[in-house]
Amino acid sequence: MPELTYREAVRDAMSEAMRRDDDVFIMGEDIAEMGGSMGVTQGMLDEFGPDRVRNTPISEMAIVGAGIGAAVAGMRPIVEVMYQDFMTLAMEQLVQQAAKHRYMSGGQTKVPLTIRTQGGAGWSPGAQHAQQVEAWFVHVPGIKVVFPSTPEDVRGLLWTSIYDDNPVVFFEHRTLYNLKNEVPEAIEGMELGKARIHREGEDVTVVATGRLVHEALSAAKEAEEDGISVEVVDPRTLLPLDEESIIGSVKKTNRCVVAHEAVVRMGFGAEIAALVQHQAFDYLDAPVERVGAKFAPIPFAPVMEEYVIPHAGDVLAAVKRTVGKE
Amino acid sequence: MATLEEKGQTVSAERLKDFLREMLLIRRFEEKVEERFRAGELPGFLHVAIGQEAVAVGVCRALEEGDVIASTHRAHGHTIAKGTHPNEVMAELYGKVEGCSHGYGGSMHLYDFERGNLGANAVVGGGLPGIVGAGLAFKMRGEPRVAVAFFGDGATNIGTFHEALNLAQLWTVPAIFVCEHNRYAESTPSTQHLPIEDMTKRAEAFGMVSMTVDGQDVEAVFDTAKKALRHARDGKGPVFIVADCVRLSGHYVGDPQVYRPKEEINELRKNRDPIELLRTRLELSDEEFGEMDGEATRIAEDSVEFAKKGTDPKPEDALKNVYA
């Protein structure tokens, strides 16, 4: 099987869709000659030309809105919003337009739009380029939310997102772009709403997203040395959510930790915790633990940033609390 | 024999009569809406386009098959002018399944995808970027279609307006931006929300061709829209149209308009009613006008009957069309 980085996997899905389908095109800031601020779209201008690899002004409302209009008019646009922090600039178009056209029209219109964005902390970009905002979108009926953590998943899920007839906000994590892994020879679309169990375990379930999947896997290894068997579940798509896999895992392990990079308060973990207590209450041997960033904007100074965002150690500590081994 | 219109001079009298019928239909429809709202039959809140009929009709009659529009919170006129039957519009206002948005949208969210109405928007300026995108899709596929956004002077102060016009011009998108300049952003007069008198300057700042037209003169609107559409369809880029018009009603049905001098409304009703202006111009006999008016009134009344007989959605239908 070939190996791809997370970055190459994203590019591979887009390029293959554009080769197969004239309706697919990409637009965003700095995505043409520069190849994107994270290098994701490198080489795509040469292959597809400026009509389908559209460099845009710094104009998030218009880019996202134009994506919506093009989608309604029959295209399958992929819009890159350079940093997820800048999604704030396009919120009206996303929440009021993209999410609601199909509904408000009584099902007449479709919005097959994919918004790719990336970000996250861990490299001292400062407070306006580092916030994880995925939970905001899960709160909006009408937007699918995808957050893959591996090259294989990012490729397969992006493919499916592009071909979904509804708007998808697709989160990539900045620190994962160089992660390299084997991927299948041919692109296989992956169904949205299916979790991946990265590691099986008996004692504690860790439901983790994005970068925290990898932190959770490190924590699981360390926990193993302490005799704690950890199962790591990555929902991969936050909406739709694979409740069955999460509940199935918790019923087996009787303990649950949720872990994400975004702040704990009102984070996606709160939803998982509510789900687990409701559907697996009698199975729980410990309170559901939540791991996430401390409630502060992401600071600049590396020592402060390190302090605010969660790491494997935080996951491990939470795992130990659930088994009474603090 | 070539008609005057074909010679590029003016619109034929027959065609103008046709425009008048449409404007009358919108007027009588809107009056019916006010009446039924006051009778307590219509939920939500409503904005009627009384006084602005000539813009809706002049622009929509200039469109060709395949052209699309995005409307505003004041959407009934645009929607009817774009070809949706008044029955379906009224049924939507009554929240019925037979409505043009099947009860999911309401007055401010009228859609008719089949007839090229991509949707009315209750967010001021919210529909403009989408129109740029629709136009972009037409351009990328090489289709000779144009996308048209309606909005008011109030919308020219919001970010989407500036971002949308900038992008449309940058990419020479086949789009027309029709600003219905009725001089009120809800209750706020343009003297309090526009720092400039001539709004075409806003579009010209992006290098966009702009045109100003008397929005009470349906023929002028039609001619201007035709010119703008040709420009856009020929691949020369978008056009900004300022249609100077008057809102003869309040912002919403029931608006006491405390912010507006009574004399102003009376004066506008007397001198700037687009229907009266056209009627005078066409020198219609009372009989002919009465006949046209009677027909419009009948269609408006029928739409209420149709809507009242419509089907209520099942409460649980609220969860249909939800995919995430």
C-alpha cells in the first residue's frame, strides 16, 4: 500500500475528484501559486488551471457565500478557509444560508458544498490562529461536521464529503499534516457517521478527536504499563455521530474519557458525556471524564500554550482517575 | 413589422399593459396579505412591496429562461414576477404544504427552484454572495445565464454587499445587483444610514458598471435591466442598478410609521404610485383599467381561497429535510 502524508491525502482526494468531475473546483486564499498556506493545494494550479483552482481575495463571507451559490447552481465547490478561526467571518453565510437553504425551501435545493479548514494549537501561532471551533458547528442543524485524524481517514472522508449533497465543514489539524501512513491504493469513500476504533481495550474508553486521537494513543500505551487497558475511539465525524460504537465501547469498558483540543466547557465532549450517561448509565463505574483546553484563549508564549492545551499526560491522568489510580 | 421595442426604442403598449396587469396583481395580492394578516389569519410577520411593483416586474420581465434571482424579506412581488403562482405564494404565507416552500419557509423564505427563484433572504444582504456563486457556476459551465440579486439601500452598508460586488467584478461574473433604493432601511431613513447621496459610487469603487433608473417607471426599469442583462450575458461582467423607488407601505404590515411624515406618504401615493403612473401613461379608459383590476383582484381572492383549503403539514414533518 502506498504511503501518504495527511497533507498529500487531502490533496489526493480533491485532485482525484477534480479529474473525474468537472463540477468540482476549489477556491480559497493563497491556494493557487502558493499552494495554500499549509501547502495542501500545491501543484493543483498546474494540473487544473486558474478556473478551477481559484485564488480569492481575503473575503471569507464572499468565498463561502459564492461556494453556496455555486453549489445551489449545481457545482460541487470545495472552499478552503485558511484558518478555522476565520470561520467567524463567514458564520452568517454558513449558519443562515448553507445550513438552511434545503430546509427553508422545503427540500427543493441542495447545497453540495465542502468547507475545508484547519488550525489548532501547538506551534505558538497566538490566540487568533489556534482555536478549535468544531463544537460550534455541531450545534447547528444543517451542517455536517467531519474531523479526521489520519491520512487514510482524511482522504476517504473528504471524498465522501465532496460527494455529499449537503454542506460539510471539514476540519483538518495543522499539526497532523506531516503525519505519514499507509493508505489504500485507490480512494475509497468512507461513510460519514462511522467511528474508528484505533485500539481495543477492556478497562477505559477514550473518545478522542483530531490531534487528541494521537495523544490518546500515547496515553493508552503508557496506561498499559500500569496495567490499564484503554480503548481509543475516534468518531471521525461529529455530525452525524456514531453513537452506537461509542455506547458499545463504554458498555464493554464501563468507563469513559472524552478528549479534544478545544476548551472543555461546552466542548464536543459535553455532548458525548451526556450521551453516555443517558444510554449507558447503568454500565458506568466512574464519572465520565473530560479532557480539553483550559478555559482561556490560546496564549502565545510556548510555555503558556503548552499549559493551556491538552496532551497525552492529561488523557492518562483522566484515564487513571476513572480506575481510581490517581 | 418590427415593434418599437425591437427597434430598441420603447416597449410596446401591449407589453406595457401586460406589465400593468402583473403590477396590479402584486398590488392586490399584497393588499390581500395586509387584510388577512389584520384578520389574524397569517402567522409570523410580513413585508409587502406596495409601491415597488415596477422594479420587480420590470426586472423579472427582462429575464430570460434559465436566469435566477435571489430576493429579500420583501419577497412576494419578486416571487410572483418570477413566475410563481400567487396561490403557491399565499399558501406559503398560510404555512401550507401547497406553499412554494411547502410551509418550511414563510413570507421571508419564498423559494421556487424550478422557476429560478433561489430563495428570499431574511438576512439583509445575505443573498448576495450566493448570487455571485450562481453566476460563477454559469460562467464556469459556459451557460448564457445571469444571476440577479434584489436588495435594498440598507443592504449596501453590510459586508456581504461589498465582498460580493468585489468578487463578482474581479471574476467578471454574470450577475446583476438590483438595489431597490426606497430610502428606508426598515425605519431608518437613508439620511441616517448613507453617508453619500449617489450610491452608484459604491459599485464604481469596484470598477463595476452601474446604472440608475426611476424605479417607479416600469418601462425604464425593463429597458435598464435588459441593457444590464445583455452586458452580463455577453461576458462583460456584473452590473449594479440603483432603482430609485418608493415604499408606499410600512416596513412591516402594521408598522405605524412614526418615523415618517404623513405628508410624505400622501405625496408619494399621489405622485409616485407606479400603477397610477402607468395607467395615466397608457391613457387607459376606466373600463379597461377596471377590467384589469378586477382580474387581479379575483386572482388575489382566489389565492386566499386556495391557501385556506390547503393542507397543514404534520407537526413531525418539521424533522424532514434535516440531514444533519
